[in-house]
Amino acid sequence: MKKNMIQKIMLTSFSVMLIGTSAGLATGQLVSANSNSQADTKDTLKVLYWNADDFNRTYGNQFSKNYPDTDIEVFAPTGSGSVTDYNSAIQKYSPDLVMLPPYDYQQMSKDKKLADLEPLIERDQYDMTTVYPGLLAELKEQGGGKLYGLSLKVESYALLYNADLFKKHHVKAPSDGMTWEEILKLAGEFPTTGDKNTRIWGLSSFGSSNLVMDIARTEGLTYIDPNTLKATANTASWKNAYRLSVEATKSGVLDERITLSGKSYLESSPFIMGRSAMIVASISQLQSLQAANSNVKNYKPFTLGMAAGPADSKDRKSTGYVFGSEILAIPAGASNLDAAWEFIKYFNGDDHANEYYKPNNSNNSIGAPLSRMVKEYSGYKLDAFYKLKPNFNSSITSYALMNKSPDLELDFWSILSEELTQVVNGKKTLDKATAAIQTQTQAAADKVAKAQKAKK
């Protein structure tokens, strides 16, 4: 990362040429503020993160091993588990690197408060050919057409299925881009007879209210407009989500993540034990299958199939069923842009990918695939996790509502659970439940609006 004086002078000249010919790059954006320091002086990378210990455990220690000439200074303005106001924190601490949730990435990109990464990518000829194309497209879309950040991983999901059960029961195997409605219809083709100790299930799910939220996220639905605090839980799309969830629950095709009799998590999972035909899961499920094969006595492995999905019914090439990970970005005018860029390059590169996917890697929880795509993990191909374009709109809306009040989503889940349980039990019609969900959701939003007004 350190450069001698001649290199730095050449880099400064190159930066000036870029600034003069490219649109809108601020003076000095492509050079480090350390360009006048001595060659034997360590770089200092200033990072804004919610917790210094967590940062070092997840990123800092590994980066320091590979870049010993760079000191990292972490600013943790809050102990609440998140940075609530990035604009104020950046103004106060002047960090070189920030890790943003999708909501703040979108807002700061819109306000031109982040450095455009594409000139840096071009300058260093940084290989982007194996970076998740759908994720790059979404980051550019949320950035107003420019790439202001890179996310080293994204919590994407795929439809995993037991190919042996599909063959045994003469059910057509899932295909890429299936919607929730199609997945549930497929689940309904499996028998529902027998008790929990002998039967199989079409789909592993947590039940009606959870399934509604899964469908809503996939379809990009929002139950409250975060700008107006008006409830939107009674639209045709929401009502369809309620209907699908209720019908699936009543039909008995969902295992509702019951616990089978067993001595461990692995033995108590219907899907892992070959008793559920499908599950929407992250790559951690692949680890569990491998663990079961090695650690469960007399385990009977099955042929695993994977399909990209669930997909948004409005666009089968995309899905909202993703959870935005930390987006690495550089604040506009950062004093040590080069060090921040080296950090971003490393954690989005092949070296980190090799470290991340090592067996029994204690530094990382392998719950999400990296944006630097790999062909396989734990002996399974990962294509299905990368085929659909992620859509962060649901994550952005959810984050915006959480900023209004952390209780709103909990209230909505509670309302859903109560109302849909009554529909499943035949005590309410779907129409009446939908009206009640809307009314109670609006009451919860009004309470938040009143509290906000009282603060002013």
C-alpha cells in the first residue's frame, strides 16, 4: 500500500488528469492524503463501524495480517448495535471507510456524499468479472446509475429440494424463477397423511404469519408507507399473500419447522432428515447437510437439487427475498482514499474468498455467499444463489420504518399472527381479517406519528 515519492507524484498527476476529464470527481479524490508523508510512515485507515471489537474480529485482524503497514482506527459512536446517523458521524469523525445498510447507501448516493468507485476500478484494472452481476446492477440502481460501494456478501437464498422425494412421488422438480404461489402449489402435490413421526411435508416454513412476511419481502410489499405513515396492508397483493399463507397452513403442506424427535438440531430438522421436500434457505443449510452426513448415525443422504427462487411475480429475474449486507463505501473527500480502496478490494477479492470458505473458519459465519462468486461450497454448486437480481427495496423500507420506531414491525407481526390464526381456525373470513390488519396497522402507525409530533 505504501508508495515511494516518485510513485505518489505520478499518481497525483494521473489523478489530476482524471479529475479534469471525468465528470464531477472532487480534487484529490484518487490520491491518499498521505502523499507527502515519508515512505517509512505507516498508513492509517479510519473506519466508522458500530463496534470496534466486532470490526476487528470480522475484518480488522484479517486485513492487518495481509497489510501490516496499515494501522486501523475504528470509530464506534454507539453501543446500540448500529450507527443511527451516518451523516453526523461522518462529519464528526471524518472516516475513510464506512459500511452502510442499503437505506443509507441509497440516501448518501443520492446526495453525492460517497466516492464513485468505477474510476478506481478502471485505474487499478480490478477484476470484476466474477463479482455477482445482479448485486452490481442493484448497487448501481440504488446509487442512481453509479457504483458508490461494494458489498462483500449478500444474504441471498435459494429453493433447495429433495430430488429423491420428487422422483418417488412423481412430482415435477422445481425450476429457476418460481414464485411463492408456484412453490406452494408444488408443495401441495405431496401427500399430507400420517403423523409427524411418519409423514413428509411439501415445504419447510414457520407458518402463516412468517410465510406472509416472506412473500411480502419477495414481492417488495410494504405494510406502511415510511414517508406518510399510512398503512398499506390491505392491497390486492397483500390480500393474495394472506390467502396463500392461510391456504398452505390449512392444507397441512407446511412442516412449520416442527422438531422431530432427535438428539441434535440436525436430527430434529425435517428437511435435513429427508422428511420435507423443499426449503428456502441460505448456504448455511449446505453446511448442515454435510454435517449430518458426517455426524448423524445411520444418516441417509439424499440427492439435493437447487433452484433460483423465490422470484418476484412482477419480474421473475429478480427477488426481494434478500437481506442487504454491509456495503463498503468511501465518503466523498476521504483523506486516505487509497487505503480505503485497498480494504474494499481485498474483501471483495479472491484471497478473502479463499479464507472465507475455509472449513471451520472461526472468523466468519458462513451464512451468506460472497459477492465474489465461487463455483461450489461444501461440495455443492452455488449457481442458484447468484442467478436472480437482488432487490433491496424491502430492506430499505424496513430500515426506514425501524428508524421511525423499532416496534412497528413487531406490532405488525403480532397483528398478522392473531388475525391469520383466526382465519385458519375458521373464526374469521379473509376479508374481515384483512380489514382488521389494515385498521390495527394504521393505529400502530398513528401512535408513532403522534409520538413524533410530540417531540417537535
